[in-house]
Amino acid sequence: MKIDGPLGGQPVELWGYRCNNMLMSPAVTERLINNLDNLAEHGINLISVSLQGTNGGFPDADAGPKAFRSDGMIIPAFADRLERLIREADERGMVVPVVVLQPCKDQTVKGEMGVRRAIEETGRLLTGHGLKNVMVNLYQEFDHSLRVDHEVFREPDGAANKAEVTGWFKAEAPDIEAGICPNYKSGSSPDYPGVDVRFFHESMPAPESGFAVNTEAEAFDSYGDEGIFNEHSKALMAEIWSSYLGEPRTAMLLQSPYVEGISGATLTGPNPEMGGDGTGVKDRGVRFFFDWMREHVGRWEYPAHVPPTGSS
């Protein structure tokens, strides 16, 4: 993918880490920023965060960030944290996918006018502050069967609805790449008029054309018992990751309850750090993903990965 702006307009190969609850407090955002160098050291250069948090897991699924007031205006503290993270990522040649709205939180923004304002506010924030090392997922899990509270994020007429929402954003941020991720069970397409990035997730097949990002390359740990994996699960996950090797048209974001769950079994979540190797309660973490990245992709030094020693 070619990212224009502070990254210098260079084509880059992207490997990602989903941290969608990391804007919830200054302390949590600081932990992520403090971990950026380690992420780059292990080849990770795509860091996703969300203005409306994702599933908070155990003990409160709704505990994630809520960055918008009911009228759609962005809360300044969240805007400040997002800007600082994006600038810190830019210094390391990293890209930040920003999720705007999600089904588990969209009900906190009232009416279509509030939704439109939230979309436009995000565009104005990014363009007004010169934040260009980003891509924007305007809505994660479009047409979710249970939790979508606004008709503009539903089928039928999904293509027209997605195009309308994207048009709101593009009116404020014409140079920032954007898209909308449909729910994987809905049958709704990530492709529609005006899309730049074709976001998809979980078991959805990658779109056949254009640049595409799997927003949720699933890890097989569970909320309430985060960061524990058996060897079979680790092997399945490695197969998923390997499918992205040598495929510069697609990118993936590792999603793990260990990383995104709030509080959780560790009482420290969300956890941007890699933690342990996931072998048991005293070794919770996703270190094995970091090790796989270092072995198969190499460390990240903009504008390219440095292959691991001994690779051809």
C-alpha cells in the first residue's frame, strides 16, 4: 500500500496489531506508545485503535472507550490521545487504522445527524492537524444482526448507505483512505462506490481486488481466560498469518482478547505488551506472535522490513 503524507509516499508492506480499546485512558494510551518500539522491532507497523471501543470482554463487554458525545462531537481528551499516538507512530514509520463507530457503542450517538457529525468530526480532526499516516474504518461490522442502532449502517441498500457515509467523511478528508467493514455473517460486501480500503474480518474471504485489510485475524484465546493458547490453536493461527506472506495487496491485524479485553483475568487489560508465550495462567500473552513476526517478516525500519538473519 502507498501511504501519502508524513510517511513520504513510499509503498510499504503492512503487518498489524489490533489495539481498539487503547484510547480509553491516558495511562493505557501511554502504555501503547511505550510499546511502539518493541512492535517495530518485531515487524509490526500497522496499529489499529478505535474512537468507540470494541468488546471489553470480561467482566464488562461495554467498558471500552466512548469518544463521542451524544451529538457526535468528539471529546477533546480522546482527540488529544489519538493525535499523540498517530504522531508517535509516524516517527517510527507506522500506519494507524482509526475505527470511528461500532455496533456495541453506536447507540451512544443520537440520530443520523449525530452519526454524520461524528464521521465529519473525525475527518476534520485528521486533516486539520495534518495526520496522514492513517486509514479510516468508518464502521466496524456493518449490518451486524443484533447491535446496529442506525439504519444507515444496515442492509438493504448497503452499497448506497456505505457510499453516503464515506461521502460525509471525504467531504472533510478527501485525501485520507477510508472504507467500511461489514459483519462477516451479513453477506454485505466490503466493496462499494467510493471505497479506498476494503476492510473485512474473521472468516470472510479477502476481496479479489484493491487494497484490503483483515481487521480481525482472530486469536483463539477467550474473554475471561485471556492469553492462553494450546499448540493446536497456535498452529492454526500461524497458518492464517502465513497466508499473508508475499501478499502486499492484503494486510491483517491480530485480534486477541488478551490485547483488547478490559481488566480480564490479568486485571491489567487492555495489554499492548506481548506478555508471555500463552502456555498457562502464569504465562499469559501473545509473545509467540511477536516471535513468528520476527522470524518470518523481520523488524520494521521504514520504509521496509529488515529480513531476519539467514533468510534469503
